Amino acid sequence: MTIKFIGMKDFRKNMAKYSRKKKTNNISYIVLRKNIPIMEVTPISDEDLAYMGLKEQIDEAERQVKNGEFYTADEVRESLGLK
């Protein structure tokens, strides 16, 4: 991964351009204000993005199981007409 330093004013003006570049070229940016680093902008891979969505679904499923909001295997078979 390549790291580049950019000023805050430039980043604000060209945010769309930098976001496209960071994803396609795997570039990470350190944004500076008065030559002091204030944030890092890094690309999120498709794999990371998929994991974040999956994590939310798993957390919701665990919450439902805790609250007793689930179907047994027999209930699923019956609803699908497999019994």
C-alpha cells in the first residue's frame, strides 16, 4: 500500500477524486492541517465490506436467539411442506 500526504484544503476540494484513486490504486492518505497529521484515509476492500455486513447480520441473529425469536428445524420443515 502506498501512503501519500495531502493538505486538508486539497482533500476537501478533491475528495471524490481521492476516494476513487485510493480504491483503484490501493493508496492510503494522511491528511494534514498546518503540516500536522489529523486523519488517515484508507481503502476498504470488498472482503472487509462484506464482513462488516455479515457481522451485523450475525449480531442480529444472536440477539434473536437470546430473545427466543427463532424456529426449530421441525417448524421450518413443516412450513415448507416437507413433513
